[in-house]
Amino acid sequence: MTKSERLQTLQRRIGEAVGDAVLTSSIDLGELTVDLADEALHETCKKLHSGENFSFDMLIDVCAVDYLDYRKEAGEESTQPRFAVVYHLLSTARNQRLRLRVFVEESSPMVDSVIDIWKSADWFEREAFDLYGILFKGHPDLRRILTDYGFVGHPFRKDFPLSGHVEMRYDEEKGRVVYQPVSIEPRVLVPRVIREEGYGG
């Protein structure tokens, strides 16, 4: 069986196993991507982890994606929510990979944690929370992992300012680190190129 045939078989089996939970699925560049309804994520992951035809025993990565203005810039019309959470799975027994994607609403960016299925989800989910503000329901210790505890905002969101909101420095008089509003002047580091008319003719 070719790789393409194996992926098509996997695609069909997932559709049969979880039914309406699959919103769309596609095979591109030798990889299968399955878009799931957010409320079906946890149950689907349990089936993919332990199901006889799946055995996806390893969670390689969990990451978030901010689609702010992406579709508009690409000239696409879509009603999909702004954020997505993406799961990369590996079945070591079957030597197969799978990508799951769940869209979450900007007003309430929350999905179920899968830490009880794959322990490796722990820090991945904390990172997605820290950088994108995605909440993982049921995570036992959902707190920031890369930014400071007092950090304001989520720096990987596309509307987060490049200079941030606050800056920190050590205050000699107070003997501690203090936070203050950003005092950096915005700069454009890309050189402007001015061409004379008829240049390159």
C-alpha cells in the first residue's frame, strides 16, 4: 500500500470513528489534516490514542495559530474563527502522522486539555496559553511559561504591538525590578528605496 493510500485509509477510518465531529479533512503534501468541532476534541483524541486502527501514542506538538487578516490578505472569504489550536500526532506502531485542528472563538478561546491523554501536552498547552491566550479546560496548572508572571497580553497575537505594552528595569533605589510604560520610540528599520522615474528601463 502506498503512502497516499494509507493516508486515504486513515482519513476514512477517522470519519467512520468520529462521524460529525470531522468538519473537513484533506491530504496535502503527503500529510493528513483533520478539522474537528471543538466540543468533540477530547473524545476524538481518546479514540485516536487508544483505538485499534489508530494508536497515536505520541503527541509531538500543540500550537496555536492566529488567522487575523490572513484570509482577507489571501483573498479568501471565510467565517472561521480567528484562532486555531493545532495538534501533531504520531503513531509509532504504524509510522503515521496526523494533524488535528480545532478553531476557537476570539471572544472565548477555550478547548479541552488533552493532558490526561498525552502528558507531553502539559508545557505545549501552557505555551499556547501564554503566547496566544488560549485556555485549556481541565489543565491542572495553566500559568505562563515563557513570559513573566506580571506580563500583560499575549505576544504572539498579531495585534500585539512589536514594542510591547510595558518594559522592565532594575531600580537601584527600590532594590527590585520595576515595570513602566514602554518608552521606546517606534522606528522603521526597513530602508526606503526611492527610484527615479524610468529606472530599470
